[in-house]
Amino acid sequence: MSNPPRPASSAPPTPPEIEGASHRRSLTVEWGQCDPAGIVFNPRYFEFFDWSTALLLDSALGMNKAAMMAAYDLAGIPVVETGASFLAPARFGDEIQIVSTVIGVGRTSFRIRHVGMKAGTTLVQGQETRVWSVRDPDDPGRLRSQPIPDPVALKLRGG
């Protein structure tokens, strides 16, 4: 018996997984990042991931986000898909490391994997897809995707 045809999707195809540019950072869990049980409140990891993405891009491109936006007339790199698996807790005062790696570069989007660890134990695994976006010239209140410039794509791929 054959499988039914899949419905057409307007989403771009997912680029094949790669091991591109990568960045590691450490942070100390603060009291305000924790829930009443003293463990990191899960949504805080998405803040950690966002900050880690900015640091990854700074490292890979050699410029901070403000400079990158000015250099490429970029409006932003919004998240269009994200998710995480929470495997073990981090607690107030813990020193954790987050390794962020570009795992896919498409025409207008790129994917990043984030792994949070403490003393070699994986606490959280997350991923996000971001889109290279500019202001729509016909409606400056809207964003539209634009192809990632070749030099940027090369650096994101680790080149």
C-alpha cells in the first residue's frame, strides 16, 4: 500500500545538516532565572539561546549585531522555528556552558543547535531557525526575507 501524497508546503526545504561556525560560552545561573524550586525556569533557556546566537554571529562574522545590521542593511534575524528538550535541571549558582553551532544554511535562513551542559552533563538541547530579514520597501512596517549574502553564508558554514 502506498503512502498518500504529502500536502504542498510554502516552507522552504530544510538545508542538510552541517557542522558550521560554533561558539561556546559560560554563564552562572542567577536567582531571577529560576523558578520557586531553585531550578532554571525552562523559558529562560530560550533567552540563553538568543544571546548565544548573537555571540555566535559576532564570533563568526567579526562584528556585533548592530554592526552586522548596519553593514548588510539588515532589519533582523527573527526566529521562525524553535524547540528544546530539557534533560536535567540547572540550579541557582550553577556554572553552565552553552555550545551554539550552525547546522544548516539555506538561501534565506539558517539553523542553529544549542547544547547546554554542566560538568559534562547535557542539560538541554535546543534548535532554532532564523531568517535573514530586511524592511519591505513597499511597506517599511513589514519584514521580508532576503538571500543571505555569500560572504556571510560562507562564514556561517565555518569557512
